[in-house]
Amino acid sequence: MPYVKIKVTDDGVTAEQKSKLIKGATRLLVDVLGKNPQTTVVIIEEVNTDNWGIGGESVTVLRQQAE
């Protein structure tokens, strides 16, 4: 049973986009590894931008600096 975990920041990912991610990840495992889509689990975890850091800064700060 394949298990895929996708982490994204929690700033506006729509239900439609999440559905596409789930379908796309499932399709990838079917196409590449021949896995059964009925037993493929996809989890999407949304992380607050204050809790996601890149290069020593939170995504919140990086986005503020980019404005």
C-alpha cells in the first residue's frame, strides 16, 4: 500500500487543487510503479508559513521581504 505525503504552505490551496494533487500522485504511482490506485494513500498536510523555514528564515518573513 503506497503512502504519499505532500506538504504545502497553508496559504490558499483550494479544494480543487488538493483534489488534483491527490489524483496526480495516485496516477504517478500507477503509471511508474504499477500500484493499485484503490490502495494508494495520499495525505496533504498544510503547514503555516511561520512554521516553514528556508535558508534560516520563515516563509512568512521571506514573502514579506519580497514585497
